[in-house]
Amino acid sequence: MPEKPSHQTLAGRAADYVRRDARADAMAGLSVAVMGVPQAMAYALIAGLPPVYGLYTAIATCAVSALLGSSNHLVTGPTNAACMVILSLTADLPARTGHGLLEIVFLLTFITGLIQLVFGVLKLGGIVRYVSNSVIIGFTAGAGILIAVNQLRNVLGVDISADGARRFHEVLVATVSRVGETNVYALVLAAGTALLVAGLPKISKRLPASLIAVGAATFACWALGWYDATTMGAHRVEIARDIEPIRGSLAIFHVPSLVVAPDWALALELTPGALALAVIGLIEATAIARTIASKTGQRLDFTQEFIGQGAGKMAGAFFSSFAGSGSFTRSAVCYQSGGRTRMAAIFSAGWTALTLLLFAPFANFIPKASLAGMLLVIAYSMIDKQRLKSSLKSGRFPQIVLFGTLLSTLVVPIQYAIFVGVALSVLILLRVTGQTDLTQLVRRPDEGFDEVPFNKAPASAVAVVNMEGDLYFAAAEDLDYELLRCITPQTRVVVLRMKRLRAVGSTAMAILEHYWELLRERDIRLVVCGIEDELKDVMTGSGLRRKIGEENIFYADNKLLQSTELALARARSICDVERRNAETVVLDGADAPAVPRGITAADVMDRRCIRFGNQHQLREAVWLMSEMHRQSRSTRAQPLFLQHRDGTLAAKLTPWRVLREFASRLDPDAVHELDDRTLGARFREHFTTSIASIADGDPAAVTKATGLARAIQIGRDDDVDVIPVVSEDGHITGLIHMADALRALARSVTPPEDADA
Amino acid sequence: MPEHTEARHLMTTTVPTVRADATLREALRPMLAASAGPNDLAAVVVVDGDDRYVGLLTPRLAVKGALALWMPDPIDDEHGVDDDGGLTAVLAERLDEPVKAILVHGVPTVAPGDRLVRLIDTIARRRFDALAVVEDGRPVGIVTIARVFEAASDLALTPGDEGIELGGRRRT
């Protein structure tokens, strides 16, 4: 961490900043600009606007949002889905209302910003929780499809404006029907750009692929004169200059006429769409900021973020910008390029402005087809194939929401798709409220589990709760308190198994967090298991991982119930540790007799022992033994007693045996050259060894009634420090440590006054 | 973080010692005082009049040494409770003898610079509970099996194991 600033005055802080972070931020800002310039222009194209307005947005909105926002890495700019919504909202308005497209867009931008600002001020941020992951994936995928279909005509270089196509299928039909009119030159430029954009990152991630691709296409177009109507005739390629000449000037301040002298009817008509746009923007910004904050540890102020976003748009409307929002790609590049503070975003705005000033003449020659080709590649990436596939495998209900939202983006105007998605979520929720099944798992003697109805398990120190089914947010509140009902006076640890739960990440987090707090109030510990990858990421982001404690979280694995087993071992070890000081050795049955009698195993045995199935591999055993040592912090060796499936004592695995196994394949001559890391790797090679094959089978054991002398004799003859005590049916019930045996013996041969305290 | 784990990184900073001519009872007292937990003691180093290393005493080694000559008749388990085969008597005698009389010989020592592999080899081969770390003939610390095992398993286990993340352990 950098040292504290030397002065708290503004000048002092500025000087500190320049000294410490300015360079990193400037470089990060440059990386963002390099990636972002072609992207901004392409995204403007999505919205049906001249490319240069994308640059204006990347300058003005970005700067204002960064100044007033909170995240150090969130960079605002044009985004693909938002631009698609803008197109959908505004494309036919100029014809209908007689206003210019740009003025309409500025009005829309202003209203959207206002809504976001209000959300921020009124702390309505919670609304984003009602838009589940499935809705976002479906929406983004649908937007991707729409973008691709809409850009197809630019790729082919055909003009379908005469066809009056607006809906998705109309556009598709109109474009396809004109395939015969394809402008080969446009197609070449588009394909070339697409190939470079897709292919260059595979060569090296550090290359600014889109900049190179678009730059190359522009150069080719200019050098070969493909833009020139005089030489190419009808086959000329449309360039940026044709849409609107790019002036190398930053005089972008422009009072939007429709804002100062509103067409109220139009404003009203735009508001629902603006609301959708506002919500989309807030969701994107929230998701990005949270993802990055989980990596940087920055604590975010979401209210501040909303205000920043809203203010950015409202100001942007006065600077020729359309509604940009938190851009994932820009923010990711900013973070990965070493950006440290919000100044990085401002630097990126600055670099973009500089690019505009210096390269405007060149930028004018950017072929529309090239930008379209780039957009095709981007659109493809918007469809999260992996998530779509895994959604097909998961529950019916998330599927309905996801694909329903996706379809609605294509069928109804896209701005309503979000609302459709939310509506679907709510409708389904109403159907499945209370469909989270809770059962409890009870350990069987043969090491498996029995599932019993919730709250009907026998009281014990460890309660294992199995959560199954679909979990939706409104059910969450009741669930927390429902989960409390499994707690008995004896309960010390609750193990929550979440593997078979289909839950929205944020919902599950809210439940877990609340439950953890409820348990903490009751002085009960929480262990969770069966956590899938998705949930793991969300847990990290929400800080819950730290609260519950890494050692109390067990991730889902392929082997059935393995994470549950380990969670149970952990739970038991927690109980053991808690009992440490409180435990007294309990004599079975009878009261202490008045007549001194022989000391038996029962008198000295330690009931704290962890049993482990002998079917496991060395990896799990090493982890468990390491946990045991860590928990008890004793200096004594802690052997692991292994049991058969039926619970009878099978074998003993000692730390020495494990160490010998680790060292077994090391070459004695070369071994002293190995550093710790290599040594660790060599040890790991043994992790897949089955412990049954290396443990000491058939360790000598005693029963509770065995006399102390016999126990000590075994200790001497077998040279062991720990002897297992088994019950009649061969189950381990305790351990005898040689030190405890000796102590008891020493006391029995020593007059009481001399005995140890 | 050292590149090589050595005995000096794993050993205790205090060395419980007892004179070779102290009685077994006195020698065992600190070890038997606490039950297993953070305060327990795995071993005591036996030293001579000049504080030079003579041997090591652990509960197991004590049993081995003190009862070396104890040859009980086969103990009948059913009556074992009351018939201890003379164990009590033998032990009662041995408790008052000097430690050096029951000391098990041939317990190896290690040097502060000895690396983990050597520690593993020494401690695991004959299953010692602990080893004395000796420098210039004087004991400077004790390395226990627990610490050696922890060190080895720390190296082997990675945060990716079963998705279980281990807290980092400091090497002191």
C-alpha cells in the first residue's frame, strides 16, 4: 500500500497523485482509449448514429461519470446492449415527430440520466436484485442476435431503407432478399476486419486487435480508393464521412433543444424506454463494479455510482453524447492495464479526445462495413454459449426465464425485454414459492447418509441440512427462519449442503449471510458445502467467504458427497475443539466406587477422535490430518484411524507413515538440492495413493474395560503413542494417549500430596 | 519465506531440559501435567552438568526405557483390571531412579540447518515423537513430529485441493 499522502491540502494531494499513480493511470487510460476508439464508433453505428458521436460519448460521459462515481476502475462509455435499445427506441421517431434523430437521442439520454440520478438519490439501487442472472444472459444474447442481424446489411453493403423494415424478422428478410446486391468491396472489408478482430487476440492478447483491424481496413479503403464514387460508381464503399464528416474539434458543447424546450408528448413516450435503459445501465455498472471490487478489495458506494452514472448522462446530453454506461470491456482493460484510480478513466477520455483531434481526417475514411464486421464478432461474443448450454441442463424455471427473455428481445421492442424477463421471473416465483425442500442428513453407521424430514433428525451437536430445489428471492426471508427450526439445544454447528439447490447467486448470498448472522447470535457455527463454481464467485464478491471463513466452506466436487464428508469432519473438529477444556472424562455407568479399583481404559481415554473412511486417497487424509494438527495445536502426533464402510476399525494412518510415503520416491543423492516448492510437488505425486494401501492394518486395540497395564504393555510392545479403544461391535469410541496412561499410573503409585496439580 | 525449510524454522524456541541425574518422576512431570492441547509437551531434553545434550525423553520412550525389563506373565484380559502383572511395582521403582538409568540410547539429533527431507528421514524412520536440535553439543530446540508433518503437508497441499483453501501458516 502506498504511504499516506504528505499533505491533506488539495495541492498536496495532487502532487502526491502525480508522483505516485499518475503514470499508471495515464498508461491504463491509453490502453482503454486504444481499444475503445474503434469500439465507440462501432457502437454508435449500432444505435444508427454517426460514428463520431460514439467518440463524444466516450469523452464526455466517461469523464463526468468518473468524476462523480465511486469505483476506481469502472469506465463509462458506449455499450452494445444499450445502443441496441437506443436504436429500437428512436429509429422511427424522426419520421413520426419531425425532430432530428440526434436531438431525440439527446433527450432520451437526458431522461435516462435523470432516472438513474433519482434512483441513486432515493437509494432505489436494490431494484437490480430483481433482475436475475438468467434475464441478463437472455437479454444480452438476444441483443447480440439483433446487432448481428442489423449489421448484416452494412456487411453486405446493401441498402434496405426503402423496405421500411423495422422488426427483427422484417430486417432479416429484407437483408437476405437483397443478397444479390452485395457490394463485394464492402464484404471484403467487413470480412477482413472481422478476421483480424477475431484472429489477432489468438496471436497475442496484447495487440490492440480492433484498432489494427479497423485501421488496416481504413487504410486499404483509402489507398485503393474504394470510397471514391468517381472510380467505383455504385460499388463504392460507404465511409464515415458520408454519414457525417468527423471534425477534428472538441467543440461538442451543444444545448439539446428538446431538453430546454421539451416536447412533452415525446418525452412521455420515451420514458418507459428510458427506464429500461436506466435499469440496464445500472445493472451493468453494478455487476462490473462488483466484479472488479472483489479483485481490488475496494469498497463500493453504489448510491454514489448511480449518481455518477446519472449525472454522466445528463451532462453528456449537453455534450453531444448518447447514453453510455459502465462498459465491461473498458473497465476490464483499465483494471488489467494497471489503472489505479478514477483518473484512469478521465485519462482515457483525454486520450480519446486527443485521438479525435489528431486523427479526424483519417477517421473519416473508416468504412462502415469495417465497423460492421467488427460488430459481428462482438455480437457473437455477446451470446454466452456456455451459460446457455448449462442452462439447458439446469432447472426448468431458469430456462424459461432465460429463453423467454431472449425470445422477447427478438419479438417485442428490445427495451421491453428486460421487463418481460422480470415479469417472467416474478410469475415463476409465484408458482414456486416454498419449493425449496429442506431435509436433514443423518449419518448412518456404514458411513452413508439417511435423508430425514426436516426438523426430525435426532438431536446432535452437528445438524446437516440439505437444501434442494429452486430458490427464489422472495422466499428467502422465510427460509432463513425456517432453517433455524432444525436447531436443538445441543446444536453447535450447522452444515448447509447447497449442491442440489438451484439459486440465483445473489439470492443465495443474501440467505447465507442472514443465516450466518442468525447463527452467530446463537453462538452456533456455520459450515457450508456443495458450493458450485458460480456461487463461489458470488461469495467472493460479497465478502461472505471471509465472514464464514475459508476453512468452513467446501466446494462441490465430482465425487458424491465428498464435500459433505469433509464438511462433517470439519464440523466435528469444531465441536471437539470447543469441548476441549470443558470435557471431563466420564465414567460409564456406575458412580466412583469407594474402594479403589484397577484403572481401566475408560478412565484415561480421550473421546475426541476423528474417524475416516478407508476408501479415500492420501490427499484427503493429508488435508484432514493437517487440519487436526492445526486445530488441536498439540505437539503430539495425531494418527488417523480408518474405518471400514461398516464403521469398524480398519487401520491406522500415522504422520510418520505419510512422511515416509512422501519421501519414498526421492533419490537420496539428489534430494538435498530440491527447494521447498519442488519438494512439495514431489510430495503431491503421492496424493492419489489409496490410504488403505499404506495404512497400518489391524492396529492393536483395547476395549473400555481393558486394564491400564495391558494398554501400557501394548504401547511398549507395539511402540505406539496412541491406542484406539473400540466398542463391542468394533467401532472406535476413543483413544488412549500414552502420556495420559502414564499420568494415571504415576498418580496411582504416588501418594496424593505428591501428585501433580 | 525461506527456500528451504530447515530445522531452525520448525523447532521450538524454548527447550525444556532436565538433568540426567534427576528422577524419572521429576522428568516426566512437565510432560504429564497437561492433556493434549496447545500447552502439552512432547519431549524433554536430558542434559548433563554442563547443559550438554545427553538424550531425549518422551512418554513413549519413557515407557520403553522404564519398562524395558518388565516381563509380565501374559495378562489375562478378564482379570486385567485388578492384576497388572506387576506393572505398578516396576513403575513405582523406576520413578525414583535417575533419568539416565532409563534413557533409551541411540536417539538421533538434528542440526539447526538440517533440511526438511533430512528431518523427515530421521523422524519418520523410527517414528520418533520429537527430536532434539543440537548445536555444538548443546540443545537449542525441539522439533516435533507434528511440526514436521505440518511443514510437509503445507508444502504438498495447495489451495486448489478439493477447493479447500488453507490459511497460510507462518514459518517461525
